[in-house]
Amino acid sequence: MTAEKMGEISTRLRAIFALASVAFVAVLAVSPVKDFFQSWKRYEKDYVSYAQTRPDTKRLLADFHPGIDQIWLPEMRVLDRCTTCHQGISQASLRDASVPQPFRAHPAIPHDVKKWGCVICHRGQGPATETSEAHETTLAWEQPLLPIRFIQASCGMCHRADLPQTPKLNRGRELLSQLNCGGCHHLQDIERSAMLGPDLSNVGNKLMRQWIYKWLKEPHTVVDSSGNTVVDGYEMEEEPRMPQFRLTDQEIKALSAYLTTLKGQPIEPFKFDQSVVASLQKSADLADQGEVRFRQMFCTTCHSLAVTQGDETKLIGGDIGPELTKVGSKVNPDWLVAWLRDPQSYLSHALMPRYRWSDQDLYKVTQYINTRLTDPDLLSNVPPLEEPTQEEIRLGQRLFLEKGCASCHVIQGVSPQKDFGPDLAILGSKNVSQLEFGNSNIPRNLISYIQAKITDPLSVNPAARMPQYRLTPTDLDAITTALLSMTGSPANSSLARLVVPRPESAFRPAGAFGELYDRYKCAVCHRFNGDGGNLAPDLSFEGSRAQLQWIAGFLKNPETLRPTLIFRMPQFNITDQEASVIADYLGMVTQSPSVKLSAVDQKQFTPQMAEMGKQLYEVKYQCNACHTIGSAGGYVGPNLSNAGNWLNAAWIEEWLRDPQALVPGTIEPRRSLTDQEVQALTAYVLTLKQKAPPLTTSSAGTKAGGAQ
Amino acid sequence: MNTMTFEEILNRLRATRAWRSIFRRGPARTNRTRSLAIFGNVFLHLLPVKVREQSLRVRATYYLGTISFFMFVVLTLTGILLMFYYHPAVPQAYLDMKDLRFVVSNGVFLRNLHRVAAHVMVIAVFWHMFHVFYRGGYRPPHEFNWAVGVMLLLLTLLLSYTGYLLPWDQLAFWAITVGTNILSAAPFFGSQLRYLLLGGNLVGENALLRFYVLHCVILPLVAALLIGVHFWRIRKDGGLTLREDYERDKK
Amino acid sequence: MSETKNSFEAGVGSNALKTPERVVFITSKTSAQVKERADRQLMSYPQLILREVIAFEVLTIVLVIVALAWDAPLEQLANPLLTPNPAKAPWYFLGLQELLHYFPPLVAGIVIPTLVVVALVVIPYFNVNIKGEPLWAAYRSRRFLIFIVSVGLLLVFLGLYRAWTVLVPTVAIAGLTIVSFFQLKRPYRLISFLQTRPLSWWVMTWFIAVSLTLTVVGTFFRGPGWSWVWPWR
């Protein structure tokens, strides 16, 4: 070959070079072209043409700025580009449902959308400018858009205190507390409730083994066709808190055997006064007398009984204490007597007040419970249970720990395992990759995981110890919302400042009153400074309202102020000394700042004023439409027959001027009364001093003071 | 016709004073000017003037060394562009990844290209080494260049590994944590070595900065230097060793 | 070629005047040696340059297509409190990570990689078997014995550590080596190829087989807690 040929390029190589060069340039142009057709640019173009079809085109376009729109909140570590596509988010005129997405405006909420951005509440990937990246779970973002039915969870991330606008979240938190989820799991802001399952240290004294067997097998016996929980044949408004554990027959036998051996402090049978027993045993209607006392003492304020009318069986009574229809088949009679005399000695946190019983009453009531409140069919399908064997007891003891029973039930000497269940305080911010789905075929996301874990724990983890809860779909969503709201403490102090903490229980009295407050469980029914029950009147300002002597008298003998109510204050048989302690405390502490007791002198009211007040009461304002005096009047407001002994003059005056200022939400109408009229009406009310017929324990059964 | 005019334009361009001041040789139509084109160019003079026809066949080398070098070039170019959008800080580094993905024009393409090229370079360098070994390219007089090649393999791995941390995502963090934990198993001063590399006991902002400097400055410079030596030594050691040479030598 | 090649004093017999193509270096002190062959030469410019440009273009086209079709992975923000299971190193270190599963960190993480690098650098300087003589060319029975004993010891060692993913490729390559030992009447092409391979070839092939197996296993077959998983499950 010639020397020059060494440098000559063949035609084939030239062709390859030409082809490769063309392809090279072409391929490099793909990415810029792709960039030009990005989806957010298309949305912006669509928005502009949509704005032109609206009546307020000019304003919409004035607010429109092409390019990527972002909300940057460095303190919260939020970078939010949602508004690049969701252009109309804060345009009030686009709030209508007919506006196509993604241009529709946000519904009105207390927060400024433009100031807070979207992802703080709705989750999703803020920096993304592509639909699927922004809304869905990706490798780079495991917090997808929160379905709108759980959106209240986001409120709960900062608003740890319940808000009126978030009923679902509040219900979920309530459920978490009620179901005692905190027994096994650590939960943000949900305090471990004092109302755990019963203390079982001495349960062998209380229960029969057959009943334990039945209960462990079917804590909620059945669910009827309409989805209501049916316990022992009648509907309950609420589920029993004990969930269904997965136990074999052998395990149930072992557990029931173990529990019957728990008799830490054997009870000594109470020795009734023999003369009382002897005299009462003769009477044929002993149980009937017991029933009358049972009703007179308003046991049904807290406890319910099943009543059958026609085909319908209903529970009548309160739901603070357990339902008692078949309690006679459940408990040991000696235990029942001991319990009624002193509930707290058996269960220190029992809600039941400690009554002062006379021997007669105690005997009658226990006889009534043991003979009438029974059901021979209840335990019919329980197999015959032999004496517990050592082996059964040992197995039962082991199961008690393994199944997590100790997380809700106390047994002295048995300490529950620490952190029995997983910590759920940051469940709401968990990534999908941190969750175990097992072999289940549910969608791989946090929400379906939570719901599967509650309703069917085995589906996601065959080795789960968690019991199965039966919740209505609404409650399930509520509890899911509450769990989703638990995203842990804020990452930094500037975020922490945004958190609205949950209020602590404000009313924790000390001293002699504190003891009585605890003993008689006042807060179960009454509210004090926003804390306590809703069943009975709020007593935050009781000292301003009522006269001390009246309070003391009422405590000893609760008359009926509002005759239409079924639930009334039980008769605690309080001593004189206790009554005066309570009255003094209420008089001293529970004062309203707007009622000045010392400013009104009783002596200033003259009979003439009272006469004028009577006229106003009866004629001008027709107060008797709602209030009763003596035997005449309405039943909407309280009975005023004894108001002169009951109410403070200053309270009456203030009340007449502005009732809602003292008790928000009261139905007492606010009338614009003149000062003279106020004084006249007060003077009149103070003259009303009719004693109601007293009810004492000794007057048993003769007068029907029955509630219903 | 068109080629003629194209050639005419080219010729006219070559005749200009500016052109001639840059390329002093005439058009490469003779072997002399072709040789001048190689050794008259600061970059090309590392290459030999003449090459054996056999060594240009695809099957002889699969161009693996060339591919490795071009990957280095692509990585340098894309890497420099990526540096415009990157801050070696926590968590800004990660947010920069998001910006590249969602805001920067062609940002995602740039990052993908860098990542793909990095993987291809590691594969190409390994393959190159094995291929050279099988055709006996490590034997004298190539032993020093072989050692340089082994160093370049290590540098490639280090470059890829230091770049792995920069996105500051879970993948990066844990890969580096796992990798540097191995270091602390070294005898005598293992944990000190790890501390030196990370600038702390954990993979944190200091580690990110160190890896950034290593990835963008130190390692590329050393690699570029060694690549120069490697090329130059190919020429000085008498060109590529082909399989045919090896098989022939065996007889 | 000459017998004295090993000492770098090659080709003395050739007459430089008669065969001007052949250039011979005599002295052993020079750093390099050029052996001229009688094959065709091409000018680097433009023959080599153009081919390299084409290679660059083709390569870039492939890269760009891959970069358009496949997105570089990006996971969530680094979180030291959230350990993924398993935490994996980059793919090219997964072979080492797989070794770490079997051997103590000092051995798997430091000693073995250091030895490999040192061996790669140092071996060319020993001039062992520079001719590439086949493994079974001479001292057949003695070499076979040494081979069987050393491979046997290695396998026992690997078995003791239960390093199955190292053991399996080792057995495969050792098996091929043993097969190439036997001289068949009409060997297959593969076997006759293997029979001509020197020891260095076998060692390198074993190294590649083991590292490839380890890397593939580490990348695709290892799940939570470094347990064995099937990638298609």
C-alpha cells in the first residue's frame, strides 16, 4: 500500500460518522423539547384560557404570574409549589364546585392559604411540579396526599386541644382514651386513663369461674344484623371496652383458673345486725323492698337495668357504672356486701361513691340484687369447669403476661411489661417503608395499615398480640384521624410555638374537701372550671349561687330541683360534718367574679318590693310558665318553691340582669329589666321558703319518691 | 456540488491568518501534515502518530479504555454544570436535588446523565482491566502502566463513592455509613481513619463537605493526571498489546 | 523469537540492515522495548481520531437514551434515626459487603481488598511464567497434587465459614481446571482452549467469577437482615 493510503478514510467509515453525528445531535435535542412541554406549563396556559371565560377575567389575570409559584416557609421547612398549578386557590370567585380542578379555590378556613401553603395540612410533596409526584407516594416522598376524610388529623398536629370544628378528631381522641389504647401504646397527649380495666388482684373473691370463662370467650356476645353491639341480649350504646382476644378453649380455661385463685385479701363476710336480719327475713316482700330502696337511692343514675316492654328490650338508667341486669349471676354475695359498703377498698380508683348504709338498707338491696338481678341462661353454654389444676394456673399466669392483660388490669405483684405495644406517638408521620404489611393484599399506605391493624391485626402480622376491635366505620375513621394527627413533637422551636397544648385538668382540690371530692366522685357528674362530667350542673360558681346552709342540707338530702329529670343526685348519706366541709369549700372557692355577695344586703328588700316582684313574676314576665312554686307552674326551669333558702340575693340580681354571663348557654331568657324590677323580683324570690318533704333512710319505702 | 462548496469554504477558512496562527500545518493530506496534526497539538501529542491497523479493530479492545476516558469527560462536563445548582450543606443539598428535578431546565436529565455515566465508567474500567489482563497487557514492559491502571480503577471507585453521598438522601447516607464503617475495622488506626474521612464520628455536614471537595476537586485532578500518564505510557511502552501478540509470544 | 527474551535482550540475531522494518533494542537498561511487527500501520490522524469521535458519539447516544428512560434514584431526606433494612453500599461494594456477612470486618473489609490491590500491582514485576505456559504443560502430577490440596484447603476454609456464595463459584472454576487436566482424545473446543490456559488466567477467572457472584448476590438476592430473598418474589 502506498504511504498516503495510511491516512485515507474509507467511505464506510465516513457514512458511519455522518449517521452517528446526526443521531448525536437529534438525541441531545430530546431533553430540551421535553422540558418545553412540562405539565405545569400546560396548566398555566389552561388557567389563562379558563380565566377568560369568567366574568372577572381582568382581576384573575392581574393576580396571575407565569412561572413557578412557590410558598416558602423556611422556619417550618416547607417549600410549597402547589399553587403553580392550583392557580385559583385563594380567588374567592372560584370557590364554586363547578370550577374545574386544579383551579378551584380553597373553602374558607381560619388559616390564610397563601400564608401557610398546602402541604402542612394536606401532605404530599410540596416542591414537586408534576401531578403524580406531588400527590402520590414515591421513593422520594412517602407522605402522599391525605384523603380529605382524614383532614382533621392535620388540625390535630398543632391543635392538641380539642377544637369545635374537628368533631371527628375529637371523637377519635376520646376513643383512644376510652379504649385505653394507652395501656399498651405510648400515645401523644392521650393520658393513660385512670379507668383501666378492673383491678384483678382480688378478683377470685368477686367472680365465679364460669362467668370469667364466658366473658373471656365473648366479651361482646354478638353483633346483631343491624350492626349494633348486643350484650347479653340487649343493645348497648357503647361497646364494652374489653376487646376480643384470640384465645383457645384451653387458654380460656387456664386464664379463668388463674384468675379464680387471686384472693390476695380474703374478704370477711359482713356481720349484719342479727336482729335486723331476723326481722327482715320474715317479710315476704324482702326483694321488693330492696328494689324500692335501690330506686330511691337513685342507683339508676349511674347503673342501668334492662326493661322489657312488649317485644323491645331497652336499657334504662345511666351509663357511668356498669349495667346490672344480670349481676347476680356474676358476683359472689359476700363480695357484693363488701363492695357496697366500701368500693374503694376493693378497687381504689372505683367511681362508685361510698354510701353510708344502714344495715336494713344494705340487707334489702343485696337481697334484691342476688335474687332478682340474675339470669340462669347466661352461663348455660359454659362447659363444666373442674377445680383449677396447678398446670392450668401456671399457664394462665403466663398467658396473663403474654397476652398483655397486665397492661389494662392490675394484679398486685404482677408488673406489666414496659412498652408492651409499639410507641404510636409518631405513627402519623411514619413512612410506608417502616410498616410491616405481611402477606395481606391491602393497599400499601399508612391509612389502610392503621385500619387493618385495628380491625384485623392478624391480616398484617400473623404473630400480632393486639386484640381485635370492632368499631363502626365512623369510629374507625375517627380513631384513624386521631392516630394520623400524632406526628411527634415539632422539629424545632419555631414550630413548637405554633402548638396549642392540651389543657391540663384544672380542678384538683386538696385538703379535707379534696378527700371528699375524691370519695364522692363529684367530678364524674359535675363540672368544675371546665373539668368533669356533663350529667349534673356546672358547679364552678356554686358558692356565688347557693346559700351555704342550703348546700349542706341538699347534700344530706338531695331534693329534686328539676322534676322532669330521670338522673338525679344520689343520696350519699353524707354526715353533717362532711356536708359543712363541702359547703364551706364551695362557698369560699367557687365564686364568680361578677357576683358580689357582700354588695347586696338582704335587709334592703322590703315587703312592698316583694309584693311588686310577685306581680312582675306572675303577670308581667309570666315566670310561672317555666318555674314551679308550690304546686303550680312549668317544668322547664328549676322549682323555686324554696328559692329563698337556696339562692343568694346577689346571684339572683346578677342572674336576672344577664343569665348567659353566669352560665353560658342557659335557656333562661335575658330580659331588659330595670334596676327596680330586678330588685323587686329578687325580693320576691327571697320570700319563697317552702320546705320540700324530707327523704331520709329511715323513711324507707313508705313514700314512693321514685324517679321514673 | 455541495461538498465542493463546503470544501471551498473550509479551504478559505484555512487560508485566513487567524486559522494559520492556531494550526500552523497545512491541510492534513500528507503523512507529514497528519503527523504534525498529532504532535503539534498539546492534547493529541500523547497519542502515537501511527497505530497498527489491528489495534483499531473493535474486537481488539472494544474501545474500553476510550469509553472509560470519554465517561470521565462526560462526567466532568455534567458535573461542572451540576455544581452550579449544588450546595454541600444539610439539608440544602437534598433540596437542590428537588430543584434539579422540578425547577431547573433539563436538571433531571443532567443528573441522570451524570449518574448513568458514573455507572458505565465503573463497569468500563473493570472490564478494561480484565480485558487487558487476558491479553497479557500487564507483562513487561507494561507493568508500570498496569499499576497506573490499577490506581485509576481505585480512583474511579472513590470518585463514584464520594459522589454517592452528595444527594444527601437515605440511599446516600446509609451507603456511606455502611461503607465507612468497614474502614473502622482497619488495624491500629481504623477509627481515626474514619474520623479523618468523615470529619466526625457520624456521617454529617462535615462529611458532606469533605466528600464534595474530594469528589469535585482532589480526585478528578489526580485522575486527570494519571490518565495523562496512562496515555503517554501506552505510546512509550510500544502501543497496545494485542491478543495476537500474546498468543504469538507464547509459541 | 529468541530464547533470551526474558532478559530484554531480544532479537540479537536479526540483521537490522537486511530487514529495515525490524528495530531492535539491545540494552537491558532502557526503560522500554519496541517490537516492530510486520503488520499494517495507519495514521492516527485521522484514522484513530475519527474512530474515537464515532465511539464518543455512539456512547453519548446510548447514555442519553438511558438517561431519558431511567431516572436516577432519589429517596427521602437522609435521616440518621431511620435505618433502612438492609442498608446497602453502592453496587460495586456489595461484593465486599457480602464477604462481610461471612468473615470478620478486618478480614473482609481490609485484608482481602488490600491483598487484591497489592497483588494486582505487584504480580507483573515477578515475571512468573512470562511466556504464558499452560498450567498442565509440565510437572503434571506434582502440580495436580498441589492444586487439589490447596483448592481442598480453601474449600474447607470456606465451608467452615459457611461462605456458600464464595464456595460455589470456586467449586465451578476448580471443576473446570480439573476437567482441563485430563487429555481427551477428541476434546471439545472449549476444553482444548482451557488446556492452553496458564495459571494466571485461572486465578484471574476465579477472581472474576467470585466477585461477580458476590456482587450479583449482594445486589439482588439480599433482603432484610442480609437474609436470602428471591428478587422475583
